[in-house]
Amino acid sequence: MDAKKERSLSRMKEEIAQFEPVLESLRENPGEMGHLQSFAVEDLVGNHKRIIECVEQGKAFLASQYTNPVEILTAMDVPWYFTVQQQFSAGGTGGSPHTIEDLGEMDRLGIPSDCCTLLRLLLYYQVAGLLPIPTAYLALTEPCDAVSGMHAAFMNHPDWRDVPVFVPDPPYHDDVRAFDYYAGEIRRMIDFITRHTGKGLNMGRLKEVVEETNKGYALWLEYSDLRRAVPTPHSYAMPMSCFYLLNTAGAGEPRVTQYYKDIVANAELRIRENRPEVPNQRIRLLWYDIQPMFFSELVPWLEQEWGAVIAMDMVSYCPYELTDTSTEDSLFRGLAKRALLHGPMIHQAHGLVDNVVHDITRIVRDYEIDCVILPGHMGHKDMAASASIARETCRDLGVPSLYIGMDIADKRYTTVDEIKNRISQFFTAMGLGEDRR
Amino acid sequence: MEGGIVSEAKTESKALQEFVRAAETIVNPEVKKWKDEGGKVVGYFCAAMPVEMITAAGFLPFRVRAAGSTGTELSDAYFGSINCSFPRHAFNMALKGHYDFLDGLVIFNSCDHIRRLYDHWIRRIKTPFVKIISLPRKDEPAQVEWFRSELAILRERMQEHFEVEIADDRLREAIALHNRSRRIQRGLYELRKSDKPPITGAEMLAVTVAGTAMPPELFNRLLGELQHYVSRRRGHSDYRARLMLIGGELDNPEYVKVIEDQGGLVVTDALCFGSRTLWKDVNENTDDPLTALAQYYVADRPSCARMYTKYEKRVDYIRNMIKDFNVDGVIFERLTFCETWGFEQYSLVNDFKKWNIPLLCVDREYTLSAVGQLRTRVQAFVETLKG
């Protein structure tokens, strides 16, 4: 294997080396939550190994972006990895050891610093040769300008310019005509994958996979309902599973469904026994934007210092509908709807601001929310422009809200201490969590 | 070159004077006259709007700008500090009532800022007819078909709301009318290829901007007069470098004048209010004018950075312009917080370096500001081009 390929796998190999001892320790001492905490990481490690094998043995594989339906990739039996995975997996484990160094190198690329850091970082990974070059790429142009702009730049890189690319075009509307158009895009995506990997789609297998992921989504909805309980059964780590379900390389596998059953069962048990994972809950908050990569420095502080639990967040609140698998058309329409409307961040950022109003209203009412935090990621220009409507919605509902303004990928933008100060001042000013003193 | 974009026009060309006046204001005398005579005006925000549909309805197409805006004191309550200054200024003017003259407004999901402006507009501004259109990011046949269906729906809604008929033959007439505008403007660009271009970049921008704010028949008549005038005008030879201006939204000729006052003459552009709107024609020989419009606006016209699939075509377009107009250096202007053009800038910087094309990247606010800094940077850039 040449040096370029070797380097492209280096971060994946590092992550495997970083995660495997953690997984080992969780296997040895799983406790009540061990399996639930380690499952997604196990899946990630397994997928990394699969991609490494493809690169080393010259097998076909894809790079993709979330919301390109994993059910199809699974049914076509094509290995893939998500190009934004590095940023998120680093965040999920408390930060990559390379984060600061990567951000510094990223700054030197010369992309205007007001562009989304998360996506500038992805371009840096590409320039640094840290992304395995796939047989073909499934790109994305939603939900924001940065995703689309970044991808145009991404496909202009000399090493990637000749990689065949397909990007589905998401319409802005949310009616049947839009779903059918997007279903057409998904069908064209399948033709593209077949053309470049030689793998075909077996409709029977796709139906089987979607029926299995449907079970996962049904359980996810059940779990979201369970988080309405006061006190809420789990800390914040569990809601992120929603994102995982949309991205899992194990889509369609009963072990994934079992994972969701286990989450639901554990939540039910904790509610029944009044044994929440976070004791002494005093504030129920809605975190309405994407979670920062350094969330592990904030969530424990929120929970321990203020008894503040994130009862629901933007990313997790995705009103997934189950896909009707009765006919080929209904199945494709369902997948289109899921990809176009329901994905985390897609649901909130892609369409009209009505989605934001609807979500905040429902969540505040259904989850007995005491306050709403609008983190205001610097890359989310649409959220910045809809924050006033979000605040107005909160006012109408009688819940206080706080807009922070941060960079979810770079804590130098607004430091963790500054964020904590802002939140503390807000809680104090609003008289929230007072019984702690 | 010093002396303002209108000084000469005031004394020599009534047409140029009218264009400059139309570019400087929102409600210019022609719009006012149109309204006074009972005409309807339909606004739009993006160069991808098929203005032919508005013309075919018998209305005046008017591209929304924020000329003359002095602040965002009202719209700051709606937009964040990391939002583009163009929608903030435009919405500020709308909140102050400057856009009350619009009978309709068509907005696209052009960018994150503008699509949210739609959300605010429908909540706060009482424009009688407002429609959002879904504009594709690719230029393949499926996208042309999608956009055609969007236009068909727009036609239906406009017909219902305004009680007019937008028949195919009216559309064909409108296409021919606007193509004529494009052809005459291309003729003006053609004159700029000479060693002594008879029209400055600031003047040309005033012309193209004015074309989005006056009746197309009148615009064509004035264009004819201007063409006659400039073809006899002594061209500019007192410049030190031939410049091309590229980027997105730029509707302020004064901005171009600041650049030209530093010794560089802007001889061509690839801008949303500039050549991209006029470099090609809509197909007039077609059975279905809606398909012709969809094909033109999605696939055929020079695209902006929003179109994901067209980077190579955009760059070819710029490189051809550089060659044809004998350009010495390129200035790329970007509105701060625009991610669409931000990532494009990254690609352009890398590619232009490879091709040895001098490039100056400038971030700016919608209204003319930081002029001193702009002057210094352009001066330094022009100096580097002299050798």
C-alpha cells in the first residue's frame, strides 16, 4: 500500500486504537449502561475496519453523507464511510487529540473564517490526505449553503476530482411532488452506485432492510416519548442515538433493533423505579441546535452544577415516520421523505421556519421544558436568521430562552468558560434551579 | 477617471443619466410612473428569476435591492449578527415601507439568508402576493423538469391571484423582449474589449442594475440610445490595469467607482447583476416557453456559486472572459458571511494561483463602507499588475 493510502487510513486506525481499550473495559465491566454506551462505538470501529480492508485490498467502497439513505447502501452491500464522521466521533469521545492542531492547519487553508468550521475542517482533512479516497462519492447539498459550497470545493481537489460523484438535489418544498422528485433522485443515485461499483439493488433485500430500520425508528419514537418523564430517565448521551440510527452501517440488522429495545427497556425501568441517571434534576432544558464537539465538557457541568438535564434537543427531535414498504413506489417515497424532511438538522434547517416554530412549541409543551438554549452555531446562518422567531415562540409559550453564539467545532470562538458563564447568568436571572442553593 | 460615474453622463447622455439614477434609488421615476398609471410591480430577489413571466403577465419585474439604505436598525431584531448585510438592509427598507409599492414578490431558496428573509417577509410585510420557488442546485434534465413544474405552478398562482392570463404567446413575446435587452447589453460589453473602452465598469453596472428596475421596452430604447452614444465616445485610456470583477450580489456602481478611481478599469465581470444575467439568450424557437425558461435559468445561463455542479463551467467562463477582454487582474468580492461564495473563493484562490492569474479577494458589506481599506488594497493590487 502506498504512503498516500496509508496516511488516508491513519486517523481511522488511531480511532480504533483509541476506542478498542475502552470497549474492552466496558465489556469486562458493563454495568447497567455499558452496552448502551458502547454499541455505536463498536459499530464505528467495525465500519472503520471494513473500509481499511477495502483500501488495503483494492475493493470498491463509497464515501457518503448522512441523509443519503443507509438502507440503500446496506441493501446494495456496498461498504461506505461518512466524510464528516471524524469531527463527530472526535467530539463524541471528548475531543480528538488532534483537534487544536487540525484547527490551526485548517485556518491556514485560507477559507474565510466566517464559513462553518465543521465543514472547513472537513476540507482540511481532505487536503491533509486524511480521508480514504473512495471508488465513488455520494455528496450532499442540504441543509445549508456551507454543505453545498464545501462540496463544490471538495470535488475540486486534485486527488478527488476524478472520483465519480452523485449529489441528490433536495427540493425546498415538503409535498408529495417534492417527495416523488427526490425519490427520483434516489433512484438515479442507485443507478450511479451500480455503474461505479457493479453492485445492483435487490428490492426484496431493500424491503427487508427498511422493515428492520422501521422497527428501530418505532422504538426511537417510543424512547423519545419516555424522555417526557419527569425526572427524565437518561443523561444526554442516549438521545444522540437518533443520529446514529440514521447513519449506522448496521442498518437492517436485528442487533441494531435490539440496541433500541435495550434503550427503551432501560428507560422504562428507570422511570418505573424512579431512578434517573441524573439525580436531583431541577431544570429541564431544550438545546435547540446541533451539539458542540466539546459537549462532554458542558453536559456533566450542567447536570452536576445546576441539575439541568437536556430533556430534548434539536438533533434528537426528528418526527420520523415509518416507511410504507407495501410497494416499490411507497418505499422510495418513504425513503425520500425520511432523507428530505426528517433527518436531524435537515428537518430544522432545510425548509421553512415553520418547522422550528412547530418543534419548539411541541417540545416545550410535551417535555415540560423550563428554558430553551439556542446555542447559535456560527455555521448555521439560517438558524441565526430564525432565532428571533424561535425567541418569539418561546415568549409566546412563556419559557425563557438564551441565544449564545458559538462554534460547535472550535471552542476558541466562545470558550467553554464563557458558555458556562452565560448559562449560569441566564439560569440565575430567570430564577431557574434555585433550590440548589 | 476621477469625477464620478455620472459627471459626464449628466452633460452628454440622457440614457446613461437615467440608468445611473435608477441604480441609485429604489423607486425611480419610471417605477413611479408605472405605478401612477395603474401598473403592477412584482419584485424578486435572485438573478435566477425568469423575469419573462412577470413581463408576460403585463407587470413590471423589479429586482429587490437596498439602494440608499443607511442602517439595519429595524431588521436587526429579526436577523443575527452573522447574517449577510444584504437581506438585513433590504428587510430594513421593507419594514420602513419602502417596498410597499410591490404588488407581488417571488423569492427563491437562493441562500440561507434569503430563504429566512422569506419567512420574515410573510410574517411582517403585507405584500399581497408572495411565493417561494424551489431552485435546484444541479443542472441536469431532471432539475430542468422540476424547475419547469415550479414555473408552471407560479404561472397558475399568478393567474389566479392577479386575474390575468400568462399565455404561451405572451411568454414568447416577453422572452424575445428580454433577449433583446441581453443582446444590446452584450454589444456594450463587446465595446469594452477595445484598448480604449468607451464605458467604465461603474457605468456598465449602473446600466445592468437599471435594467432590473424599469419597463423592459423603455430599457431597450434607452439602451439603443446609449449604444449609439458610447460607440462615438472617446474611450478611456488613462488606466493602469484592466480588471475583471467577479462574485455574487453587487448592485452599487459607487463600489466599482472606488476601484476604478485607483487606476484600474473594470472591463468585464462575472456578477449577479452583471454579465451572468445577459451572456446567453433564452431559446425563442420552442413549442414550450416554460421549458425554454427552465432550461435557461437552471442549465444554460452562466451560473453563480450556488449551483453545485457548475464550478468548472464557471471557471471556464471567467477564463474566457479574461482572455477575450485582455484582463490583467481579477477582483473577487464577497459579502461577509456568504458561505456559498466563501467556499468558492477557496477553490478560485487555489486554481488562479496555479494558472498565474492575479486575484484580489475582498470581503465587503452591502453598503459602501471601509472605503479607505478598499482603496489601499486595490491600489496595491494595481501596482502589482503594472509590471
